[in-house]
Amino acid sequence: MAAIRAEGLYKVFGRRAKEAVQRLEAGATREEVSQDLDATPAVIDASFEVQPGEIFVVMGLSGSGKSTLIRMLNGLWEATAGHVYVSGEDIAELPAAQLRRVRREHMSMVFQHFALLPHRTVLQNAAYALDVQDVPKQERDERAREALRMVGLAGWEDQLPVQLSGGMKQRVGLARALASGSEILLMDEAFSALDPLIRREMQDQLLKLQETLGKTIVFITHDLNEAMRIGDRIAMMRDGRIVQIGTAEDILRSPANDYVAQFVSDVDRTRVLTAGSVMESAKVVLDTTTDAAVAKRALRDHDAHEVFVTASDGTLRGVVREAELTDSKRSIGDLAQSDMQTVRRNTMLAELFGLATESESPVVVVDDAGRLEGVVAREALLEAMAGSTAEAVGDGSVDGDVVASQQAAGDESGEKQQAAIDRAKAETRRTDAGIVGPGAAGGA
Ligand SMILES: Nc1ncnc2c1ncn2[C@@H]1O[C@H](COP(=O)(O)OP(=O)(O)OP(=O)(O)O)[C@@H](O)[C@H]1O
Ligand SMILES: [Mg+2]
């Protein structure tokens, strides 16, 4: 069962909200509705599922509806229409007391500027959620201590918030969420106010924690690189609507529309695309006992230049290049070079470049058991690397889908869109810099 399921979810601000939903359902645009009814459709017809243990990122420019969406997931905002199911239960149907309990015990929220209680120690702040839940003091402290240790703040328990840096305060916020033991974390721009280095550290830490904790995380950001780095899947929002849901790779390789294509155009694809996405199957794979003469023929038949040698259990033993197949009596098991460059499916392209230049042989993709999965030819790697430049000039050599939409986006409307995106990004930066303090930290 999905940990969270949203179904046809709407949030419209304004007195004629219900009417606005009807108009939207009948096909009216957001602009029409906001003009005619003096209403703000913040979230329009959002449907998605978040699986247990998944990091689901909601990504979009400022004002696209991310915070409104996440606040409906924990019932802080009542949906104007549609449903939110948490572990299968429609939260709109829950009596108020039970909804509070779900919000308190099953979901925790971490904000951009986490509001710590200034006169309480770090430990007390981390234990805050448990305090509210009436957990006995000793257990409370133990759990808070453990959570602080997990986020790298062991030793800081007795300090006051004022003694902490911004990054450390965010860690306390995260520790509070972890100490609460809730299985769902809702993180709204939780790392956005941090310096790039610290931010990256926090992302790493979250990913590492996630390996062992396996929480269900809804993570909001307007930073695409952050989204791609930590999201198992990403929902892209624009003007209140979810325009695409997919893995980083899905979104990069087949953006749903020009808007998304533009949005992702300056992402470093070598840090998103993986070996698995560019590998091909090996042309000639033969058992160790095969003799060289047979291998040579196979190479000729398949117009290939190397044989991949596997043992009877399927594990890869090595590679033999054409030129090494001189002694036709010997078995290829004897001839196999074992100094291959092996990687896993999920290794990023950025890491492959170094390997590819170190050796003549292609980079080989193997599974956890060492079985051959595929081969990344140098040409494929170079093409993928050239991908972004090739697409920019409309060279159709790399990825048909992406190229087509990039070209489509190159017309006048595309330019307008780019200008709009630039404006919105500038706007986002201003907002980030401007809003600090209890207002922004609030919501809870
Ligand atoms: N309480 C409210 N009353 C009226 N309009 C609101 C309210 N909260 C949000 N909105 C509007 O709803 C839209 C979506 O806002 P929301 O805060 O969800 O966007 P966001 O994607 O989280 O943006 P940001 O990246 O700036 O945090 C915006 O047009 C906003 O002005
Ligand atoms: Mg927001």
C-alpha cells in the first residue's frame, strides 16, 4: 500500500473556492479562474502515490504550489477537493483528534528555517515532539540523544540554539523529526537556506540515514540539482499542476513538455545519467572453456572486437581482445585479462570518464554477484557527454526525445518561457534572501 496517496487534490484560496474547482474541472485556466472569481488556485488536480521508504521530491519554481501541496498531505490545509490517504486512510474522514494524532505521531515536518525554542537546550529541542506526545522523560532523552548522534550533533546536547550555526540548527530540526519516530517526513525546503557546501553535506547525510531508516520522505525543493541528487522520483510542478512525475533519468531523457525540457536543460547530465542508461549488451559472451579459434570466428560473425569471458556461474572472468586470440588452441579462459574496469548499473557517467580514459577496454557493467550486465563503449560515453551540447545545436545524434523537445522549445514561445523561468528564478532568489524569521519558519 502506498504510504501517501493524493487523488485529484485541489487547493484554491478565496471565498469562491468550490466554484473555482468546478470551473477548473470544466477546463478553465488558472488565470481565468483567478480573474473571474478572485481566487488563487494553488494546487490543481494533483494525483500521485508515495511508496513506503521512497524519497519523493516535489520540485517547482516559487509559487508553483509546493508548500500548499505538502500542507494538505498532513492535513494542515484542508483540501478544497480531492483526497489524501495516509496508509490507506482518508485523512479528511478522520475525526479531529485522530487527525492530530496522525500528524503528531506518523508525520513530521522540517522547514527551511527551523524554529528552535531559544531557551531550551539542543537535547530538549530535539526531544520536543516527544514532549508533546507525553513520552516519559528518560525514553525521551534517549531517543533525542540517539537522533542527535545520527545527524552528527553528539556532544552538543547541552548547548543552546544560539550557539549553533545555521546548518547545525537544521540538523536539530531533522533530529527532532527523527526522534519523533514518525515514519513519514515532510521536508519543505529544509536545506534551502544553507550554504552550498553544508547543503551538500546535509543531502549526503539524509541519503545515508535513509539507507538504514527507510523513512517515507516528501522533500520539497526548487533546486533541480538537489531534486535529482536525492529524489527516487520527482514531481515537477508548474502553476499549481504536476506536469511530470518520474525518476531524474526519466525527466532528463524524456521531459513531458517544453517547460520541463527548458527547466532541465542546464543540469549536468553526467551526474544524473548512469552506466545502466547508456550501456549496451555485450556482443560476444563466451564460456571460459571456449577455444580461441571459435572465439575468433564469433568475433568476425558479430563484427565485434572483444570477447567477454564468463564462468559457468555467469560471473565475468575477463575480456580478450581480437589481437590476443593468436594461439588458436588455447582456451579463452587462459587468455582473459582480468584487469577490467567494472562498475555498477547506478554508477554515474561522471565517474566513468576517468575509467574510460585509463584503459583501452570498454567499461563493463556487472551486478552485485559479478555477472555481466552490459558494456559502455567509449563512443557511447562520449556521445552522452556531448549530449547537452549536441542538443543545444539541434544535432539529433543522441536522444531523439530530448532533442525534439529542445528544438521545439527553441521557437519564440520557448524564448518567452526561458525569460519567464529566468525571471522566476531571480524571484526565487530574492524570496530566499528576503524571508527569514518566524513567519517563514512557521506554518506549524
Ligand atoms: N494562505 C494563502 N492565501 C492565499 N494565497 C496563498 C496562500 N498560501 C499560498 N498562496 C498562494 O498559492 C500559490 C502557491 O503558493 P505556495 O506557497 O504553495 O508555493 P511554493 O511552490 O511553496 O513557493 P515557494 O517556493 O516560494 O515556497 C501562490 O500563488 C501563493 O501566493
Ligand atoms: Mg514553499
